[in-house]
Amino acid sequence: MAVIELIGVSKWFGISPRVVALRDVSLTIAAGEYVAIVGPSGSGKSTLLNIIGCLDVPSSGSYRVDERVVSDLSAKERTAFRSVTVGFVFQAFHLIPHLSALENASIGVLYQGVHRKRRMKEAFDVLERVGLAGRADFLPRQLSGGEQQRVAIARALLARPAVLLCDEPTGNLDSQTSADILDLLDELRAGRSMTIAVVTHDPIVSQRTSRIVHLVDGRIGGPM
């Protein structure tokens, strides 16, 4: 589990004109919490998620995970930290078309030096965890949208991350399949005590979480 803390975080791009995406954001996410980050398009949600996930760094302010100042790490150190701490699930599944579900899931630890045999065994175990053991040999085009998203979740879980970040994880799915994915996230949180943050426009998704954080024009506009 991980405690996430942003202190006075701002993020801007360019110089003239400067485009400000986040403005003095202070936010704490407790270990094991399930948080929705909501707001209109352009409010800074994805930028905030990228900073939490160590894909980007603040222009000012501080970002800490378990009291470690992640925002001060070098790019190489952030990559190493991200690989063992954070899992990502996106609206687009980002599966490799010519690889099976099992091979796609195994990519989650491909760059961690895990031996192929062990990697495949662990990938199969996590596919079984998300209900896809019977589809392990299927290519992405042979899977439904919900099944592809389950493979993407399996890939994210393979490294046993402390934090799972989801960017519109049900955006490409129908209502019933979306409900199934949200049920899976509930199970993962209960079973692994995982910290989960979800960016979403969908009130059905945000209502399933334990807390909703509102972003408006790059600022926290709701409960913290």
C-alpha cells in the first residue's frame, strides 16, 4: 500500500504563452483508498494522474509517496520507482495485436528481468484472477472489449503495484461490461488492499469509489 501526497503542485507547459494545467494542488490519498478524480475536459485530470504515476513531474510543489519525495528523483529513478509501485489501466487497451492475452499480460514484468517461464506462469495466474484463464491463448481481436480491458488490468497487476491508476477505464465499454470491470476493481481493492485512483467523466464510475476529488481549471474544487 502507499500514501500519496501532493503539496502545492502546479504544472505548466511552454513559456510564451504558458499553459497552466494544474494550480497549487494539495491532495492526500490514504493507503488502500479508492478515489475518483472528476472534472470537465481540460480541467487537468490526466495531468494530475500522470504526476501521481511518475510519468511527469510538477513544475513547482512536491509529490511524495510514503514520505519519499518522488518529484526530486531523476528520470531513471522515477522509471525504476514506477515499474514496481504503479500500475496503469487506460481507456484504450494498448494490447499488442499479434500477441496472445497471456503474452500481453506478461509484458507487465518484461523489463524486470523475470525469467520467461516464471513470467508466463505468473501472467496466467493473474489472468485467472481476472476471469480469463480460458482465453489465455486468444489474440486481442478474438476478445470482447471487456475481455481486452481485463487483459490490460492483468498486465497492470502482474508487478503487484501498490497503486493502480485508471484513466477512463470503462470509456470504451457498454454499461454491463463497465459494471463488470467496476466489480473487478472492487474485488481487487478488497483482496489486495490496493490504492486506486480513477479518472472519469462517468458518474456511475465515480459513485463506486470511496471519495470524489473535483478538478476545475486545474484546481481542487471539491472535497480533499
